[in-house]
Amino acid sequence: MHKEELITLHQVMAEIKDFFEAKNPNASFSEYYSLKVEPGQLHKSKMEHKHAIFVLGQEIAQAMTEVEYSASSRIAARMRELTQKTQKEIEYLH
């Protein structure tokens, strides 16, 4: 995926995050917020946006389980794996 496409995906997922935060104020997106990588930050690297997408996906899946979507726990586990993989890639690049 090109960086522009990742940023677009990041933006869409941020909007989904906003939806879940509005639906459940107790939903936690703390790991995503701690990254300090937002969709509008074009100066951030492609890898940083990719990592943010996986972290956000994991936390969205977790928020979904709290609203009782049955397959969400498997999605959260897979996103956690992808998050760890991209974190290692980022560390390797720096």
C-alpha cells in the first residue's frame, strides 16, 4: 500500500474510533493515543502510520467486544500480532 492509501485508511479508522468513543465513553484507545500519530500528520513515516493502524484496529476490535460482537476477540488478537510485528520493524529501521 502506498503512504497516501495508508493515511486514508488511518483516517477512516480514526472515524470509527470516534464512533466507539461516542457510543461508549469508557472505551480505551490509550495505546493509540500514546503513539501520537494522527492521520493528518503527513510528515510521519509510512511505517508509523501502518503501526498506528494496527494499534487502532486492535483497540477498535476490543471496543467492539464490549458492544458484544462475537468475532471481535479474534480480530483483536490478530491486530495485536500485527502491532508487535510493525513495532519490531520500526525499531529495526531506527
